[in-house]
Amino acid sequence: MKKIFLMLIAFGGLTLSFQSCETSQEQKKKEIIEEMKDNDADIKRKKDGDEEKIKMETDEKEVKIKEEDGEIKIKEEMN
């Protein structure tokens, strides 16, 4: 019984940590988009079903954001 209780606590902790990671990725995405808008970036959006791609470019920086099945990938390159 003690093992089951400890496993439930560990599972709950892992669930919370994954949820907070998702929230931080979504927050980071919003911050980058706002930053690039403030720098007058050329922004291109492409949406295909569940998949969304955002490409933002300035003279100094290029950012690509890909969101697929709830997973967010961010790629930043300095020019």
C-alpha cells in the first residue's frame, strides 16, 4: 500500500512538471512574437490543419516557430 501511495505522489509530481513546461513554452512563444513585432519583423504565418508555422525576420534575427499536436518548437538564428 505504501508503494502505491508513493507511486501516485510521483506520478502527480511528473504531471504537474509537464504541465508547467507546456505553459512556459506557450509563454515563451508569446514573448518572442511580441518582441519581433516591436522590432518591426516581417511575419509570415502558415496553418495546415493542426500544424502552424510562424516565420519572423529582421535584419539581425530570424525566428521560426512550429506548433504541431500541442508541441511547440522554437528556432532562433542571428544574422
